[in-house]
Amino acid sequence: MLKSHSCGELNKEHVGLKVTLAGWVDRRRDHGGLIFIDLRDREGVVQVVFNPEISKQCHQIASEMRNEYVVRASGEVTLRPLGTENPRLPTGDVEVIARETEILNPSKTPPFYINEETEVEESLRLKYRYLDLRRARMKENLLLRHRVTKFIRDFLDAKGFIEVETPIMIKSTPEGARDYLVPSRLHPGKFYALPQSPQQIKQLLMVAGVEKYFQIARCFRDEDTRADRQPEFTQLDLEMSYVMEEDILNLMEELFTSMVETLKPELRVIKPFPHLSYTDAMARYGTDKPDLRFGLEIRDLSDIVAQSDFSIFHSAIAEGGRVKGICAPGCGNYTRGQLDELNKLVLGLGAGGLVTISLGTSTGSLGGLTVEMVRSVAAKFLTLDQIRQMAQRLGAKRGDLLLIIAGKSKLVDMALSELRQEMGHRLKQADPNLFAFAFIENFPLLRWDEGAGRWDSEHHPFTAPWNEDVPLLDTAPEKVRGRHYDVICNGYEIGGGSIRIHTAELQRKLFRLLGYSDEEIDIRFGHMLEAFEYGAPPHGGIALGLDRIVMLLAGEETIREVIAFPKTQAAMDLTFNAPSPVTEEQLAELHLRLREE
Ligand code: ASP
């Protein structure tokens, strides 16, 4: 190799050794006679000293070096002179006295600092991603991602799983999003689809006798750009034969617990993972992916205020809506400005508004609460007893703040769940060193799609219904529970899966219920139904969002920070400038003509 050691590995033990290093100039300092170069490679930074008295030529070359030049230097590792050690640098006790050096490749001035964690506009970072990835934080993220996938592979290998690669060009798979299509040159007018997930293929692998499959799989979904999504993302995809729900969930619990304990021992995992039913999660947190690092649970107050004189409350209930709230402990002294902010947040989410009830500024038990202490626009329409009852239900004390929203149930839940999240962060209850995993279960199998006027799968059409609910498929589909489960962590859904249907008869019944004609079923899913007729074993599985898991472990806010070359929110690749136009010839070969819009 062009180097004998890496920059970051040198320490006192190497003193006296002659080493050859190669890397980037992280910083250059010219101190009159001496030139100091902080030389950086993947492992870290070490100081190289160019002394004209030792080598005039080296000193001369060093004077031409600039940040991000790729250089090579050989010399002896020595202890730094007393008092000049740098305790912040792992190599800070030593330096290398250069006797030979060469510039391997100069560099233009980079568009942003590589050696500092400065704020840089994301589009610039993405355009020059190869420079961005040189920065310490991104390098750490790449490394962590590698460790996570390696951990997963080793863990599952030890459990008897085998990794099977599945095709990228397949047939459209219904996972609820739009497919990316690949036109076929050899078959005019026909298309492959990129997999939204390897769902059908992994099920066929169970029919094929693989029994325990996994894959670090790339998935593609052409969704409208929403929040923190990527058109291509990575799943840990997994499927097992002869399993029940708890087999998959126990495996997940062990995987996550040992992963965090091994890779991030400084983080704490709440064990055992709680199991929440979908209904329970919705009732207590207003969402099926609550952040369980803190309480601040939602309570329904409708019965308490249904008969009150406060029109916002009683009219919401009269119209079939609900009145629900949370308690913000110790926030009874919130200023008008702070309350306005919260109200704005709620309005921005589409709710009618926020009703706040301050239980005074001094703390104490509810017993001592008087009318004079209460501050609220609703105060004069509510009795002290009603306020006390609400406070009691929300677990509030004097000095707390009740945050209440009235309206349509769905909207109230959504707005309160966001508000809960906001308050959890404001009150610093969301401990960044805590990992609160949980399983959400007992989802309904189907949901009514108003727009399309038909049933749709809550998860996907391969999810099995509860055995005892199967008869309800004919009479009350809305009551059928699905054998579906989600894994959540710190307010994110990080995965989901199910026990599957494994008989052709039930699968066909389900497709029919979803509004497919028999002919459509045969064209789109005939291969699955046929496979199920050849002794398909009972099976189930799960898929986990790898990007999100690494993001959480890295303490990052978006998955783009843990993907080497991500797309922008507008699905653009700024490094390659994709998507891009193609030539007429390419289109002609694919039998395509662009439409005039
Ligand atoms: N294929 C499903 C998904 O991507 C997960 C599963 O059911 O295993 O959501």
C-alpha cells in the first residue's frame, strides 16, 4: 500500500517507529519556521511536522499543501514536546516528523468546510456528497450503518436464517404505494415493476422450503414526497415458516435489545417491550406509533363536559365528536405567548383550536384548587367540579396546565398526539438516551376506502385474519382483526409484518373482498394462488425500516443523514442530477413516446 499505518491509529506505542502515511490535509498551520499539517484519513487525524532543518525539500512541498490536498508523508513518530499535547485528539500525544513527502493530488477549495461541523445547505451537501461524506459525522454514520447490517446478518445467521437475494425487476406488488416501472425492450408495451417490498417473493420462498429467510432488501415506492421518505429505501426483510405472532415478536425483541446493547451501550432500552393493542394506543396516545419515553396520556373528557355550558364542548359532542385532553405538568404558569404558540400548532394541524385550563401557578393537590386559581376562557362556563373532574382524569395537580381539544374524533386524536409529542420535547421528557420499543397489535384487517367505495387492507392483502374472525368476512368485515403487528420506537414506526394467509381459498376470498374480479385476481396474483395449492406451510414475517433504525441509533433527525447517496424531498439525486432526460433512440428502443402534457 501507499501507506504503512493509518493516521488515526498512532499513539505513544508507535514512538520511534518510521511510518508512511497518506491522506487529506485537514488543516495547515505555518508557524514561521515550522509547518504543521493535520493529516486525515478514515481512521482519524495526526499531526505531521515539516521542519526545514530536517528536510528543506519537504518543508518546501508542505508550503504548497492546502486543505483537502491528498498527500503522503514518511517519518518518525515522536512524542510531542511537553505542553503541546492535544488531549482532544486520540493521537494528540504524538506527531510525525516528516523526512519525505509528496503531493499525490491537489484539490480545489471545497464548497464547504470538511474539517468543521458547520451548517451547510443540504442541496450543496448532496451535490458534493462525496465531500460531505468525508466529514466526521457522516463518516460515523456510514460506519454505524455498516455495523448495524453486519450485526443483523451475524445475529440472524446464528439463528439459522439464510439471506436470499430476490429480483429487483418483478411484477407490481401491492403495498399501498405507486410502483416504479421499467419498460421492457424485448416485450413491447410491457413493464417490470421495482418491488415495493419482496413480500410475494419471500412468501414463495416459504413455499419453496427456505423456512427462515432474511434479506437486507432495497425497496422502491413512488410516493408523493412526504415527510421523511425516500423513493428507494432499505428493509431488513424476514419470513419464517411454522410460526405464531410471538415467535416473530420475541425474535425482534432479542434482535433490537442485543443490537442496541452491543452497538450503543450508552443507550438504554426499556425491557420487556410493551405490547399495545391498536385500539389502546389510539385511545391513550391518539396514534398507532406513540413515543413511549413519556406519559402525558390522552383522556376522553366528553362525559364530564357533555352537559356543560361551554358551547365549544357541548356542540362538538352533540355533533358526534369528542372532547379530549392531556395534562402538561408544571405548565400552569405558561404565558399568553406560550399558550398562543400551542394554539397555533393545533390550528395548523386543522383542529378547531385549543382550550387551555391553567390550574394556577402554585403547586399542590387538587383539593386546594379554588375558582380564583383557574385561568381559562372556558372557566366561566364550567363548574369548579367539572374542572376538578377533568383534572383528576388527566392526573393533574395544582400548577399544571390542561390542554383540551374538541371536535371530530380522528382530528382530535391526531392533533392531541402531535401536541403530546411537542409537550414531551418541551418538558424534556423524551430522553434522547432511551429507546422505547413497543409492539402494536390487533389492528383491524380492513379499512373502508371512502374515495374508492371499497374495502382496503390495513396492512397488505396477504395478512391473515384472526381465525375466529374469518366468518365475519362475510357479515361484518370492519370487525375482522388482522394478524398484523407493528414495531415502534420513540414515536416512529420502524417495522411491520403479519402472519400470512397460506391457503388459496382464503386468499381468493380476500382479494374478492378488496374488489378484484376473479379475472383480475388470476392475472395479478395467479402465481401466488397457484403456489398456495402446492402445500404452502403456515408462515409469517416482518420488515423493518433499516434507514430509520440507523437514524435513531445515530441520533439523527432524517434518514437522509444515514444514506450514502439519498434523494432530496423532491426525489432528485443531486450528485448525478437524476432523473434526467433520455435520447429519442433510447425511447424508441423501449417502444415509448413521450406524451405532450
Ligand atoms: N412487506 C411488508 C412491508 O413492506 C412487511 C411484511 O409484511 O413483512 O410493509
